[in-house]
Amino acid sequence: MVKTRLQIQNELIKQHIILDSKNLPHGMFRIGVNLVKHEGVLSLWAGVTPAVYRQVVYTGFRLVIYENFRDLWKKNEGFPIWQAIIIGVSSGALAQFIASPTDLVKSMMQAEGKRKLEGQAPRIKSVNQAFVEIYKQGGFRGLWRGCLVNVQRAALVNLGDLATYDYVKHFLIKKFGFRDDYKVHTMSSIMSGLVAATMGTPADLIKTRVMCQPTDSSGKGQLYRSSWHCLVLTVKNEGFFGLYKGYWPIWFRMAPWSLTFWLTYEEIRKLFGLTGF
């Protein structure tokens, strides 16, 4: 939630929608405190329901796709990093395409704070209402609005997460003789979270802005013609590092998520008698 608010706040300032920006909080912690102060503690969990839906669909598909293709390509000489990169990008892109409608709803619900910054009343109050509004504006295809940039982001994040974890884990086991235990899983998950945040933040920012922009009666965006157009305008107005707006909240979200997920996932595999990932 803090990440989304941070990413759209500067956009509103640049577009002169917010004229007095001096009193606005800047930075991850100040924005978080401001959210709690003015919108309540529960505002930090806005969009949590579609976020859970998205994780169930996205994570389930990406793991199954990645592991099956990896086992299909894997040979006795090992699993080269270029294969990990290709499979990581492909599995992330395909899984995100399937889960894109839930991600759109999550972004919309979190971006309702944008209307509050503009002095307007929120429109979306539930997941079902969000799906209905999207369908009214753009039909069935509208559920995949911003899908391209969403898929691009997921491909990069999955490359940083799955491919990095897989490669680092087996590199540590093979080159340094580590056992396939929680120590290796911890080190690998830390690296995967760092790489995923670094690679995915620019695409995440563009995804958020494209998905949360106002639309006309036909469902077309009124601010950006495409993800490339959003990228160009962001760099032009905010500089290259404007693409990394929201990096720290993304990193602080991905780090515990990656650590918790991989440690839990590896233990669950052991409980069911499966080999390590």
C-alpha cells in the first residue's frame, strides 16, 4: 500500500493535480505514518483480498511451469544459467497473464488513496465492486488492462526470484559443499529477494501508473498510450531514478516474503517426501 501511494503521489504533483506538495509526506516511513494517521491502520492492508487471490493463482502457476520446464531441460551436465533465465522469464510472464485481473483490482483498490489526495470520495469499496466497475468500463477485455506491463514486470521479478533462488542454491551446494538445508535456503532467498526488487521496481512503477490512470468511456487510458509512453514520460519528468520510486517498500516487502516463502515451501516439500526445489 505504501509502495503504491509513493508511486502515484509524485505523478499527481507533476501533473499539477496536487498544487501544494510542501505539506505532503515524502519517503516510505512518513507516508506510512500519514496513512495510519488519516485513514486508519487498516488502510495499510487495502487491497489485501485481491492480493491473496493473485498470489494463489500467480505463485501456483509459476512454480509448476518453472519446475516442469526445468526438469524437462535438465541434463546430467547441470542446469546452465541461460536456461534458468529463459524459464524464469517465461513462467513468470505466463502466470502473471493468468492472474492479471486480480492484480488490476488490487492496484485499483490501493490507488483509491489517489482520489483522497485529489480531495474526492473513494469509489471502490470491495473486490466484487471493482470487478463490476472494470467490466462496465472496458468489458471482459478490460480485466486485462495494463496486462502487457504487468506481464513484463512479473517476468523480471520471476527471473530475479525463481531463477536466482534456483541458481544460487545449487551453486552453493555444488561449489561449496553446503547441505540442502535452511542455511542454504536462507542465503538463496535473500539473494533472490534483492535481485527481484532491483529488476522489478521500474516495471512495477509503470504497471501501477498505467493500471491506475483514469480511463475514458471506451476504457482507454487518458494519461498514457502504452507502457513505453509511461516509461518515457516518467524519465523525462522525474529522471532515471524516478523509475525506482517505491524501491524500499518493495524491498522491505519482498525480503520477508521471499525468506518466508522459500523456507516454508522447502519444508513442505520435505514433509511430502519430495526432493528440494
